[in-house]
Amino acid sequence: MKFVAIMKKISCSCFLILFCLSFSCSKSKSNIPVVIIEPPETKAKGADISWVTEMEAKGVKFYDKSGKQQDLFLLLKSLGFNSIRLRAWVNPTDGYCNTADLVAKAIRAKAQGFQIMIDFHYSDWWADPGKQTKPAAWTTLDFATLTATLHEYTKSVMNTLKDNGITPVWVQVGNETNDGMLWEDGRASKNMANFATLIKSGYAAVKEVSPTTQVIVHLSNGYDNNLFRWMFDGLKANGAKWDIIGMSLYPSKTNWQTLNAQCLTNMNDMVSRYSTPVMVVEVGMEADAPTEGKAFLADIISKVKSVNNNGGKGVFYWEPESYNNWQGYGLGAFDNSGKPTAALDAFAN
């Protein structure tokens, strides 16, 4: 009987608690906004390793810190990385980063459990703030046909990935599009409406194949708030859509603290101004400065995690595996013996 009495008391108490909570929630609906606090998600700790198949084909090998040769994907996983970024070129002359090469790398990334980001350059070669060259096969197209071709190409690549069991978590429509893409038609400073139309076309193509994939619009110089406001104000005014704002950040070993602080200010402004998250999709520092590199990376990773409203979604190192001045690039994070430097320890936490 004592047990029954106790249970009755507990039942009454639970009823009163539920009643109070229900009353509180109903009052909140009319007078006070309800704030839902969600647990923070796992942030992307990523690397763009699009060079990997070309490096392997040319005999480049990778080693863990003890000097044991290891597959690059496995090695990065052991270092704490959880995401891989891969660039897509339309018809590169040497074949690397075309759709077949992209898919081969994506399959390897998926096999190791990595989240995947696809970076459409919409070019046969590098696209960046200084050049946004149309693919050779697209150069004579009028703008309407160019827009439709971008849509169909994006959709085709997404479908090919899907057919191979790959669902990218993120897709960039354009790479470092500080002044738009597919010049001159899509040069933002000359015709923001055209650039917005191209972004809308790419966005729609991604979502038609994979509605859950997050679409990124990516600019360089993540510390430059004026650039980001100009671009995203312009895109918004012209009806463009995006899910995440992407940034590059390449400071030197002497100015990284200043640029990181400016980047954080910019990230918080982007989240507040456009109500969309942000992600640092490219970082790098001199390979011969691993101590400064680790400090820079640890700080920017921490700052991204601190962005208001859980709006910072992660950090990607650009081609950390490059070493021995591979293709003239000196901002990797492997030493000349092919082993990761201490800089990458920042991704372990």
C-alpha cells in the first residue's frame, strides 16, 4: 500500500509539472518567443586533396609521422579529418579533376567515412578571383544557353555521383567568385543579375538531384567584409539562393592573428545579415612554418566554432598533402619527406 501511495504522489507531481509546462508553452506562443537550444553538430574538419590521383600517378608517396607509407585518405582520417573537398573541371586537357577522376576520388573518400564537398569551378582549369574562364565548349553560347548548359552539366555530375552511391554534403557553385564566374557574361561587377541567374541555375540543379545537399557560394579573402556585403547584397537583390557562405583565408605567418580576427567579425556579420551559416572552405600557410601554421589553424578552427548561433560549420585545408614544391605550391602541410607537419595537429581536437 505504501508503494501505491508513493506512486500516486509521483503521478500527481508529474501531472502538475506537465500542466505547468503546457501552460508556460501556451503563454510563450502568445507573449514570449520560444527558444529551442539544439546541441552543436560536428564541425567539418576537412582537406581539399584534389591533386591526390595526379600525385600518385607520378610516383608521389605519403607517410605517417613514423615514416610508414600510407594511403592519403587513411592518413588524413588518422589525423582527425572528417571531410574531403574535391574540385570539378569540365574538360581538362590532362583529365585530372574531370568527372571520372572526381568520382574515383569521391568513392575512396566515402569508403573511409568522409563527408564530401564538391567544388564546381565551371571551367576547364583553375577558376579564382583573377580568372573565371569559360570551358572551351561553352565559349560561343548565348547567355540563355550558357545558363541551361551550366544547369545540365551540374545535374549530370550530381547524377553520376549519385549512381556511384555518393551524396555530397556540400556543393560549391563556383570557386572564389569574388567578381562572379563564366566571364564576361557572369562578371558580377558588370552584370550582377547575370551572375545571380547562374547561381540560381546551379543551385536548382544540385537540389533536383540531392535536396539535402547544402549549396555554397564561395569568395576569397574572408577578412574582407566590404567584399562579402557587396556580393551577397547583390545576389540577394537579384533573387539568388545559397545555403552556406564559403570563404578562403590565406594569411602569412606574421599577420594571421589580425586576419583571423577580421574573419570572425565578417563571419558573424554574414550569419546576422543573411541568416545563413558560414564555412572556411580553404586555408593554408607556408609549409616551412609549421609552428605558426598550427597556431593559425587552431585559432581559426576555434573562431569558426564560436560564430554566433552555431553558424560556423567548419574549416578545410587546401591541398595539405602537397610537398617538395609540388606544382610550385608552397602552402601545403607536409614536409619534404612526405610526412604531415605539426600544423595539422590542429585538426586532431
